Amino acid sequence: MVAPEEALAAMRTILFYVLLLGLAKPVLEAADFNTTQQRRVLVVAGAGGEEEYGKLFAEWAETLAKAFEGNAAELVHITNGPEETDARKTIETKLKLWAEAKRDEIWVLLVGHGTFDGKEAKFNLVGNDVSDKEFQHWLKPHEGPLVFINTSSCSAPFITALSGPNRVVATATKSGYEQNFCRFGGYMAAALGQAEADLDKDGAVSVLEAFLIASRQVGEYYRENDRLVSENALLDDNGDGRGTPADWFRGVRIERKARGNSTADGKLSRLVFPVVPPGEKDIPGPLREKRTGVEAKIETLRSLKKSLDADVYYRDLEKLFLELAAINDEIESAQTTESTDPGAK
């Protein structure tokens, strides 16, 4: 007969793993990201209003577009030149076409000004502006991975409109009422090429890392110029539509507990790379999925450290790291086979 204490311990273990697998599930979708053969990228430079801003937005968008050269199957770069009066129609046509593919990976990066009337947020274009609700409508049929980054003023409502499973959404503001010119887009674009932006030293800059570095540099700008901060970026990748500010993170891990039953933001975006490392591009899909699943479990276990017995925590962490090492060995073996036999699958 099993002792009550042993039965209770067994039950706790079962409940723990149910919780661990449940919390890790949203991150398993990261396996669909970083497959550049199915990546469609839209980079848009918005209307500047004034010449100074127009030039800045054009430069920032150019930097972003260059980062995706060789990292996308299709790259569409809409400038803010006077000839782009049909920009809104071009965006609509492209997104509707891409969304039909269902599972393709879509990136939308907006650099410019925005507005908010209390009900609807808009991104300013040369010609007719485009709203958060329109992007929501055009992308609704899409079931695959989505990264949507709006670096404009008044951009926060885009998180509510576009958040969902398997989606990473970042905005330059935490409210639609932060209406001043935002510097976040410039820092975000620059972070992709900065070695110091690789916070976890894995050889590549993730969306989360670029977001954290850009947010940090925005804060430094306002402090150094003794100005009141008028932009506060948010990132959402858990689908709850709330978003998380950069100061909730220490390194690439969040330090505060998400509200309600939501998992913490950051677990998905730290595994998504705008510039995909060469070694990542040729990892077989099934192995990438296995690795991502184990990495998700490790991150979830780490987030539960304070609520677990130390011996149990380190025992289970060791098991997961051994499992991850075995998968990495499989990946290395598969890549070695492919390099020596290009015809190998």
C-alpha cells in the first residue's frame, strides 16, 4: 500500500509536469519561425510630415530592409517617396495574398508617425493612412507565424488588434495617447547589427534582444537629454494582448509574474531571429521542433524555480539539459551528413 506522503509527492510531480507542458505549449510554435524559405517580409517607411523625420524614417526602414536580404523568400520595401501614394493599397494586396498561404511566416515592420482618436490607431502613409483594424482584418485568415513591429507614435493599440497564438507583436508606446515622435524604430533597426545586442551570446540577435536593447537606448536618450520619457515600448508574444515593458526583464528573462493565467512574454520572441544564423537555416524541421520544445520546457522550469524544492528543480533541469544536448548532437550529425552529401535529406 502506498503511503499518503508518497502518493501526495507523486501527485505533485504529475501536476507539475502537466503545468510544465501546458505552459511550454505556446512556445512550441516557435518551430515555425526562422524558416526563411517561407518568410515574407514587408518593411514600410511612413510619411514624415517634415523633411527631417521623412529622412530618418527612410534611413531606418532601409536598415531594416537590408537586414532581411538573404533572410526572406520575399521582401517588399515601401518607401516614403512622393510616388508612394498607393502604399495602403500595396500593403493590403500583399498581406491578403500572403495570408492565403496560411502557414507562411509573415513579418510587418512599420517605421514612421502614428495617430489615435480614442477608438482607432493609424499608421501614417504617403497617401491614405492604414489602421490597426485594417491590419487585423487583412491578417485574420493567417494561421502561421507572424512578427508585427510598429515603431510609430500611438502604436500600442496594435497589440490589442494583432495579438494571438504564434504571434510576436511589438510597439513603440504603451498607450495610444503617447503621441510624440518616437526614437524606438531607429534603435530597433540598429540593434540587429550590434554585437552587444546579443544578450544571451548565442551568436544572433533575437526579436526580444533587439526590443530590450532599443528600449534601453530610448531610456538612455531621454535621461541624457534631461527630458520626460514620452515613449514606452511593449512586447507581446503570449497572445494575451497586454504586452510587457522592457524593465520587467533581467537579461532575456522576465522577472515579474504575468497577470491571470497568462504565461510570461519573451519566451517566444527570444527564439525568433530577424537575421537567421547560417547554422540555423539548414536544421531539419523535425529536429528544430524537438529542440524548441525542450528549450520551452527549460524556460518554464526556470520560471517555476522559486516554487519548487531545490533538489527537484536541479534534478529536472539536468534531465532537460541532457535531452537538449542529445538533440544538438542529432542536429550536428544531420548538418555534417548534409555538408558531405548535398543530396541527403
